[in-house]
Amino acid sequence: MNASVKNIKTYDETIHRNGRIWMIAAIIITQGVPLAISLYYNVWPPFGKLMAGLLPTMMVFWPIAIIEVITYTPMLGSGGSYLGFVTGNLSNLKVPAAISAMQQAGVEPSTKEGEVISTLAIGASSLVTNVVLVTGVLLMSYLLPILESPALKPAFANLLPALFGALGVVFISRNWKISIAPLALMIGLFVAIPTLPVGILIPAGALVSIGVARIMYKRKML
Amino acid sequence: MEDIRNSPFMFTLGAFIALFVTVQSLVFMVNAWKEGQRLGLSAATMKKTLVGSSVFSVVPSIAILLAVLTLAGALGLPLPWIRLSVVGAITYELPAAETAAQAFGTSIKNSITDPTVFSAIAWAMSLGSVFAMILIAVFAKRIQSGIHKAQLKDTTWAGLLISAMFMGLISAFLGSSLVGGFVSILTLLSSAAVMALFGLLIKKAGLTKLENFAMPVSMISGMTVAALYSLAGKGGSL
């Protein structure tokens, strides 16, 4: 018993030490991609413009990151979190894969066994995604001329309405009451000043949406 | 000048990232396997997990590949491939790319051939999604050692907050889509209609297997409508 307790502690300690090393390496490597592009091609985007392009999405996604970390870490366990947060696609793939694997193996999240099964599941899942993406990208590289053909230009030009039309349905059907205020604001802004960039629309939409949701929540309207 | 987006250099970066993710996955799996043996988990159970998760992941991975494809028109293949191999998800990468492009006076509606804009988009996608990794590096140990302390005080509000933030973002892009005129609105409505149909099939008919394809198929349907409409408008026969 004592030996196994000692071993578990050892695994726990190593997983956090190794996990942090891998995570720091991943941070360096992911940020190394744009750095490599800038160095290799000697192109450096002006800082002010870059910030103007970065801040609006950061404002939305950084708070979501906090909630995701707090929510998913206990579900995925230590190893699963260090691996899952590097390989991404958490809510659409890694979290359901880990939960389903733990259920099938009959182990609970936040237990030693759950930790092992979750890490194995996320690892296997990451490898499969990698194989599919590498194969797909290799095949698609032969299709590049087709992708760039003039007939497909209007398709790619309408990528954003295509994503947000679908995403809109998902979120409006999930909680339509939350969607009224930001949608009304956007229609109002579109009528008043049709050419506002999304860099301004995003913070405006998010602030109004959160503010009204908070008031409705406090008044028990949600 | 060569097209940065699909240059051998970008493909090399992509291959390097794919290798990193593969090695990290293998190292973590080997460690977990050894720990599982120590804990007395049977090899059969662990094998079943590996096979089960692999099978489980095939369809969602194809959906991720389709997301790479949708971004390839503007950004080439390697950058979307890199971004969706690490950290990324289409719901983040696309808004991040468009917001950055707009700050430079363009849009990912067009092919991004300007090296400065392309690098700015790469920076914005990478910097914008680094926060969760920093949080995990700093706090994962603390969260795991005292799980209950770190749990959200008000989970209902946390869920609503995420929905509200997403709704703010979605409405901003819906609003800006209106500027694109009739084709954009037609695309938006087509994609929304296909998604609604998927919603009905998944919820009412219980076809949960369709869940993974709902987003990419809706997007591609909307984009196809845009292409067909433009083709028809030019007098082309369908």
C-alpha cells in the first residue's frame, strides 16, 4: 500500500513537472510559428495595428479560456489537461472523447484511474486527428489550383456569413433571450453606421450582451 | 514573389508542429500506460480505451479537416493546418483572422497575399489563443490538488457568460455580414437553414452521429450557395 501511495505521488509530481515543461515548449513553438514567418520573410506587422486586430477577439476568448481551464481541468485530469490544451479542439473532440472513454472503462474523472484513461484517450484522439490532418493536407495540396479557381472565389468570400449563420442558429436556439440585445444593437448600428469594422462591433456586442444577460439573470429572467 | 501562404517553408513549419504534437502525445500515453499498469488497470482495458478513442475521433477529425479547407482559400493550407493542430478551433481562428485582417484594411474574403497582413494574421491567431496554455502551465497543479476550491461558484452564470460572450461575437459578425449585400445574406440564411435542419435531425430524430458534421456541412452548404448564385448571376448555366 505504502509503495503504491509513493508511486502515485511520484506520478503526480512527474506529470506536473513534465506537463509544465511540455506546455512551455508548446507555448514557445506555437508563438514561434508567427515569429518564424516574420524572421524568414522579414515582415513585421506594425504593433499598433496588430493590437487593434488582436484585442477585440482577446477580449472575448481570454475570459472563455479561464472558464474552460477551470471547467475542463478536473474532467480531463492532469496529463489529459497538459496534452488536451496543447492539441486543442477541446469541446468538439477531446472532452467528449475522454468522458466517453472513462465511462466505458468504468472509471470516474478526478480519480487516479480516470487520470490514466483520460490521458490515453486524449493521446489517441490527438494522434488520429494528426493522421487525418496530415493525410488530408497532403491530398488537398494537389487540389490547391481547384481551391483557387475563380468559380470558388464567391464561396470563400462568404466564409464568415457561412460560419456565423450556422453558429447563430446554435447559440440563439440554446438561449434566445440572451441573443436579443446584441442582435438589436447590431441592426441599429448597421442602420446608423454601416461600415463599422468588427474590431469595434465585437467589444460593443460582447459588453451589451454580457451586461443585459447579467441583468436578466439577476432578475431571474434566464 | 512566391506565395507565402503555400510556400515550402510554411509546409515545413506545419510538419514540425505535427511532429511535436505526435511526440508529446506518445510520451504522455507511454507514461499513462505505465502508471495504469502500476494501478492495476488491465492491458485489455487500456487497449480498449486506445482503440475506442481512436475510432471515436475519426469523424470529428474529418470535420476539423473540413474547417482547414474552408480557411485555405484565404490563408493557404499550412497556416490553418498548423492552427487547427494546436490549441485551435474554427470558432476562434476565423474571427481572429478576420479581425486582424480588417485592422490592416482587408478581409479574409480575399486571398491574403500581402506578407505583412499574412504575418499579422498568424500573430493574432497565435497570441490570441496562448492564454489557456499559460493558465494550464501555472494553475493546473493547483486546480488538481484542490479541485473543489477551484470550482466555479456559480456554474449557471458561468455557462450564461460564455453564451453571452459568444452571442456578442456572433452578432458582431452577423451585423458585418449585412454589409456584404445580398449574396452574404443568402449565404448566411442558407447556412443557418442547414444548421437548423441538422438541429432537428439530431434532437427530434435522435441522429446524434450527425453532430460532428453539422457545422462544416452547414458552412460548406452556405458557401456552395454563394458560388452557385454568383455563377448563375454571371450567366453561367448550372
